[in-house]
Amino acid sequence: MLAETRYEHVVLDDLRVPIISGTTMKVIELVLAQTAYGWSAEELHIQFPYLTLGQIYSALAYYWDHREELESDIEKRMEKVNRTQKEVPLSPLIKRLKAKGLI
């Protein structure tokens, strides 16, 4: 079940995670792509052609209006990734690549 928001193209899923309506993309995923690559809304549209500019701008507006909450979520996700990376041993492929100095 999805809950509507004040943002035309953003809905909240059962866990209250904002997603872009009509897709499975979380607002946070779009924001992370923008942050990682420095893409404008138009560049995001090129990279994610299944999203309309309206969906992109609505998601970005939602992010800026809920920035503190979403940044906290990003931080928690990154902490989980860091913990997992420390707990999980390197795969044989990664070990070989590191041994050859390729990564």
C-alpha cells in the first residue's frame, strides 16, 4: 500500500520510504546518483530515461524539504555498508585483483 504525499510524483511505501510514483526507484537513490556524479536534473533524465523531468524535480524537491531525515537515512545505510564490508571476507576474485595491483 502506498501513501500519497504533497509531491505529485512521490509516494511513501509501507515502510514510509519515499519512492518515485510509478517506479521502484527510491528518492534517496536518485539523490545519491546526483551527488555521486554531480548530475543536473536534465542529466539525471538522460541517465534514467524512464523518469520524466516532473518526477525528477518532484523527487529532488522532496529531498530538499526532508533533507535532514534523508541524510540521516543515507548515513545509516553507509554505516551498514561499512560494517558489512568489514565482516564479509574478500572474494577470491577481489584477492587476485588486489594481488595483481589492479584494484
